Amino acid sequence: MGLLEFNKLPINTLVGADWKTFKDITGGRDIGAAYKGKYRLTKAVCRLLSTLAPLQDRRYEKLLADKPLEHDPVFILGHWRSGTTFVHNVFSCDKHFGYNTTYQTVFPHLMMWGQPFFKKNMSWLMPDKRPTDNMELAVDLPQEEEFALANMMPYTYYNFWFLPEYQQEYADKYLLFDDITEKELKVFEETFVKLIKISLWNTNGTQFLSKNPHGTQFLSKNPPHTGRVKELVKMFPNAKFIYLMRNPYTVFESTRSFFTNTIQPLKLQDISNEELEKNILSIYAKLYHKYEADKACIPEGNLIEVKFEDFEADAMGMTEHIYKALSIPGFAEARADIEKYVGGKKGYKKNKYKYDERTVQLVQDNWNFALEQWKYDL
């Protein structure tokens, strides 16, 4: 177990941001009185570490900037708590893939040098379990890249973790891209490609640079990308998409618990549980309808939609089915590693949810479209 408890962290993940990004995110925003100390400490550590960012930038320009990606990514989509973490962990067993790690999401500017030192200290400090669902936490485990992007540019939805008063604004601009400017969108595209290249280099080292005949492919698990399908297809025309659906009653209960707990060590402003719940209900609907509207732009054969309950019941069979449906190579070579991981999760105890009358009514009133389309009930 790490030295620090998750809900008592004295800083938040913005310590890994470059200085410009930190200033752009927090500039002009009100910091709650109870969080001034956390803000100042985070700011001080960020200011110190950001002086090291140019070292990576120079190495990136020398080694990776002009290198094309060999393969378009595989994107695992779905609302938070739809099973994306488990599916991500299963597919990451395939060495054909590269991905963002937990360490890299916090320190994206310290990925191409200095990792042994910073990773050791992070591992020593961080908890070994996620408090919301008992999934393991470790510096080298796959992680969603939105946290890394939030430390590389100010144009991400995950700014809401720090400044929850603006969650709806961030959702419309940077989750759904409805109000994003052309300039902001260009920064997003360039920053995301840069992150992918560095993550592949980080995972596979000289394989990426030497054009290994098997190639490497970025594996993304990032719920915010569910609202960006049209832009992702424009950036990566042959990207593959795995869309996860899960019982909306479970998703609501789990998301409410996850957001309520996760935001505690990250926020620099207060938000009431009632406001957070209201935002969850609203943003789920926006994300659902945006995906449904935009999925038609995905080329035929590049999208598969899966109920997480089906995947959970037969992870090996469903994984093989997804590989075949999306024409992803390498399942036979990865089978043993995937079986080992899946077998090791058989004793895992996940949270069980009991739906009270209020929860049932909220989901039925706000998300009935999903219940009907996906044919879920109590």
C-alpha cells in the first residue's frame, strides 16, 4: 500500500502539467478557500517540474516528431463505469499494443527521460487500489489518456476534476467539441498525436523507431473520446472502435460513487453532491446522443458494440470475437498472456449495487432512451 491515502493527497495531478497549461487552466478561476494550500503546493511543484519539460521536447523533436504512425489506434469507448478499464487491461496484454500508463498520465512531460527516479517515488507514494471499485493501481498499468492530455494542454474535459463549477462548460467545449474553436481543436489534434507517439516509444522503445515488422498500435481507453468520434475518424481514418454498453442503473450508481470519491483529492473548488449528480444525469444523455449521431461516420467493419455483461461473462471468447470483427491481428500470439490475466481476475470481487426507488426513478426519467435501445431492465 502506498504511503498516501487517495482522499488525502496534499497535491493534485496538475503537478505534472507544463507551466503554460497550469496557468491557462487555473487563470481567472476562483480557488476555494479550503483548497488554497493544495493549490499553492501543486503550483510550486508544477513550476519546479515544468522546468524539465524542454528536455523531453528536444528529444521528441529529434526522435519522433517527423515519424508517421504505422497504424491508426484502437479506441475503447463508453461512458464512465461501463467496463472500459477491464477491457483495456485485457487488450493491453497483447504486446502488439502500446498505451498510456498511470505514471505517464501524471507526468507526460517526463516520459522520455528520468522515469526510473520519478516512477519509483510515485510508486512509493500512491495507493495500490482504486477506492471506488478495488481495481489495482500501479505506475505501469494502462490508464486513460485524458489525464495526460489535461497536463499537456488546457482544452480537455478533465479540467472539471479541478474546477467542478465549470463541468457543463467543459463538457460542451471539450467533451462534445460543440463549442471548441478551430485553434483549440488544432492544439488538441497536435497534442494527442504527440502523446500517442511518445507512449508508443515508451512502451516499445526501439521497435517503434526501427519499424518492427509487426508494428505497434496505440490502445486507447478514454471515455471522453466517446463524444469525439467524428474528429477521431478525421484524424485516424482507419481507427478501430469498441463501444461498451452497460446497464444504466449500474452505470449511474457506479458513476456517482466514482465521481464523488475521485473528485475529492483533485478539486480546487467545492461542488455539492446534488450538483454533481445533476451533471452526471445531463452529461450522460449528451454523450449518448452525440455518439449515436456520429457513429455513422465510422467506416464499415471498424466499429463493434458490446454489452459489458456479455464481455464479463466470457472475456476470452468475446475478446477473440472482437479481434476477428475488427480485423485486429495477433490474437493467437497474445492468447496465453490474455488467458493469464483473465484467469487471475476470477477471484476479483466487484462492487454490488442495490437500486433504491429514487435511483430507479432518476434513471428511468433521464436515461430511458438507453434502457429501451439496449433492452436493459432491473
